Amino acid sequence: MIGTSIFGFGGWVWGGTLVVFFVSSSLLSHYGESRKAPLREQFAKDSRRDLAQTLANGGLAALIAVVAGLVGRTAPIFPLLALAFYGALAAANADTWATELGVLAKQPPRLITTGQVVPVGTSGGVTWQGLSAALAGAAFIGLSAFLLVQGAARVTLGSWLPQDWVLIPVAAISGLVGSAFDSLLGATLQAAYYCDKCNKETEQATHRCGQPARLQRGWRWLDNDGVNFLATAAGAGSAAMMVMVLF
């Protein structure tokens, strides 16, 4: 659903950027897998994406692609939609890279709201390695989009579009904003539970041991998938805002 919508309405450049996000994030989920294994029980889901995770990470980008395809590339709003699309994917990629690499940091994470040291895997916990990974993941989407645009321009127009370098910083900043917003929601509003049997925090209402967990903080209805969707919205919104302010 996501891939068909983006390829069909956005074209192969947008679809190629989606592939870059999916492949890079999937590969990173296997990096340091043995070290991540003990932490998996804290998360609501494992590294294999289900429908809700796919919609949370790519649903907004697909919706933007559909709108962009319907209004057409000559519409005045199309450049705004294009940057919002890249901002949404940059945020999704930034958050995934931050999670997959941040949990491997040697220093303990700190809660983004208070700076308090928290156990590895705690929602809202950040490290410098995770933040760096988020920035790199977001910039990687921008760089990939820029190269794909140049390739498309060369094939269709016979020339380059060097002025589109703006894709890289816009994606990098908007992706980092989206990832930071994800961490902020994880530390405040996302539902976090505690298993009294295992004495562990978890994102699951029922811990993997089978014991019902009690709500420790946050809103019960706001799970990790909802937070991820809002993070992509923050990335899309910040990218669109930068375009309106700067250009």
C-alpha cells in the first residue's frame, strides 16, 4: 500500500527514496543484533515491521504523495509537498537510525526532558551517539533524494539541477526535529508500563512474561506507533516551514 501509493503518485524518485529508507533501516536492525537482543523485551514490537508500524512510518509520506500526484507537478504547492514528503521520510529514518545505533552507545542514555540517567531502551532516553545517528539518517535521506533528483533531471532534461542541494540540509534538520519530537513524546505522553513480576519497564500493556503491566506514565492510547506517526508529521511540518520561511 505504501510503496504503490508513493511510486504511483510520486514517481520513481520519491519511490527510490522510500526504498533507501526501508533498506537502510532494515539493515541497521540487524547490526549488533546480539547486543540488542536482551533489550527487545522492553519494546512493544520486534524489528520486523507489521501493518501498524508501516503505516506509522510511511503513511503520512504516502498521503502526501497522493495529494502531490492529484494536484500535479505544475501546482504552486507542489514544491512544498515535495519537501514535506522528504521531511517525513527523513524523520522516520532518523528515528530508526537513532534507535538501532543509540542502544549500542557505551554511555547510558539520559531522559530528554530532565537529563536523568535511565536504563538503555527507556522511551525518551537519548545519547550523543543516538542523536548523531539521527542526524546522519536524516541527512542520508536528503543526500539520496538529491542524487535521485539529479539522475532524473539528467535523464529527462539532459542537465543537472545543482540548486536542489537544499534537499540535504532541509532533510537533515527536519529529520532531527522529528526524531527529537519522538523522544520528547516518549518521555512524556507515550504510554509506559511497568512489570512488577520482572521489575522492568516496558511499552507493552501485557509484558512478554504474560503478566499484565501497570501504567507508569503517559496516555494509554498513545503507543509507539502513534508516536512514530506524530514524529513524521513533525518532520514534514518543519521541512514545509523551512521552505516557506527561507524560499
